[in-house]
Amino acid sequence: MDRRPGPSVRLKLTISYAALLLIAGALLLAVVWLFLLRYVPREAISLGEPCEPGTAGRCPPTFFIPGRLDLWRAFAPKAALLMGLLLVFGLAGGWLLAGRMLAPLNQIANATRVAAKGELAHRIRLPGGRDEFRELADAFDAMLEQLEAHVSEQQRFAANASHELRTPLATTQALLDVARRDPIPGAEELVERLHFVNARAIDLTEALLLLSRTGRRAFTLEPVDLSLVAEEAAETLLPLAERHGVNVEVSGDMASAEGSPALLLQMTVNLLHNAIVHNLSEDGTVWIETAVLPDATVITVENRGAKLTPYLVSTLTEPFQRGTRRVRGDHAGVGLGLAIVDNIVKAHHGRLTLTARPDGGLRVEVRLPVAEVAQEPR
């Protein structure tokens, strides 16, 4: 926003330093003046006998005690000179001192201008001990680091999303070109393949929208029983589990957490869907369990599958990262399931932990804050 020009902070501090020094000097002079007045008579006093006519040079000595007016005439010019020197010293010293004190702030302002141009790799790194300016600089560096990581992640996400969306669109275009050249034979097969590609593009678009919304944290916290959420997710995905020949076992006691019921259900559905689709054995089992710990509410999903390396496990929450998958009649996932889960967990101030099982498969643990249940008065 446009602002009218005004005095700089350095000038304001300089004037403040000089004014404070002048006030302190004036108070000191006032104290001296009042102290001297205690010992000075109001009027001047001369002690001694007056000289008689014709006795010049032989008069007895006369003692003169100045009065307050005489003292003021002698004191005022010196006090004015001293106040002028204090003013000059206060302005010059205040200007230099303010410039030295505000130098870190100028570095922060310059770094802000550099960051505004898109150069997020720049850091301030103020030397010296910890003070207010250095804490501000450290906080600004931390913010730049997070912004740089976020922008890099968004750029990588946009590139991956473009690649993933381009594939079904290019496939659709190729099928349409084939149909244009030979419109009669294989029409049913063409429609089926177009339906498959279109369904995948729709799923990818919806997943991208959901992924963008889960990081906003624009929801009201409510008590949610994760055991009921787990049962609902198992019922929802029961047809998918039957097609894959997977048995879903739900266990655990009531586990109350704070969050959005819709998002927590989506999180559990994604975890369970991922466990079913990636299950390796025909008669495999997927376990989903809830528990309450002293400091967190936990929901755990495990499956049997291929053995995973620690590196692969560490990348599974990144968008469009896929592990091994059994592809059945339904189309493969879009690679955003665990990325959406990770966003939902972060939005609920929780923690997501992925661990490879020794005998193959994946164990996913989600820890969420325990809901504060109001106790009824007895």
C-alpha cells in the first residue's frame, strides 16, 4: 500500500536520544541551581565601612557577597552554552548510535527485498549473541527455509501433476484418432477403454482437489471416535476387499480424537484402500486397530505385501509415489492416497509413521491429539 513519506526510525531515535540528554542536563542544572540558592542571599551584600572623602587608597577592605540576580547573570550564559553542547552531542551521538543499532534491521529489510524478487535461497545469518534483532533474523531465515522447501515441493508437485494428467489425456486423444480413422470396428472396446481412461482422469482430479484442501485447516474440531471411523471405512471398502480376496480385521476400543469427522474418515479410507490394493497374498489380511495412549489417540493399519526398502517407505507420502501394487480389474490408484493422509494428519497436528514389516508389507501408524471430554458433574 502507498504511504506518505515520514521521518525515518533513525531520525526519530536520534531526536529521542538528544531530547532525553537535554532533559537530563536540564534537570541536573536545575538541581545545581536550587542547591546554590540555599546559600545565596536574595540581594547582594557589601561588608565594610565606606570610605570618607579624601581617604582614597586608605579605605579598609570591603567584602562583596553576590545576590541571586548576580549569580543568575554569571550562571545563565554558561548553562546555555552547556545545553547547546549537549544538544549537538546528543544529535551527533544519537545519529551514530541509532545507525549502529539499526544496522541489523537494514540487513533484514534488504533480505526481505531479495526474497520478494523470488530469491528464497538468500539467508541473513546475523552474527553475534542473541538479542531481539538476531531472533527476528533467525525467525526470518527459518521462514525463508520453509518457503523455499514449500515452493520446491509445489513445483515438483505441479510437474508431477502435469505429467500424470497428460498421460490419460494423451491416451484419450490417441484412441479418438484411431476411432476417427476406423469408426466401425472395435467400437465397444474403444468405449470401454475411454471410460477407463476418463475414470482415472476424474479420480486424479478429485484427488488433487482434496490434496489442496486438506492443508488449509479450515475445519472445526469435534470429538471423533476413531473406532467407529475404522468400522465405517471397513464397510465402505468391503466390496474392494472381496474383489482382492483380502480379509479386513477391525479391533480396538473406543478411541476419541479431536478433528474433522469427514477428513478423518477420508484418512482412514485412504489408509485401508492402500493396504488392500498393495496386499500381496490372495488370502491376505489387513489389520486396522485403534488405541488410546496417555498422550495420543492411535490408529494403526497393517497389511501383508512385498518387502519394502527404508528409502521407498520414506518416499511413499510424496505425491505420485507408488509402491508395489496388484492390478486387478479396477484401475490403479493415482499415487496421492498417502500424500492426502499426510496432509490430513498435519492439519490435525498429528504424526504419521510408516514402517516396513520384516516379513513384507507396511505398517502405518497415525497419532492424533486426545479429545478433551468434558466430565459430567456427579
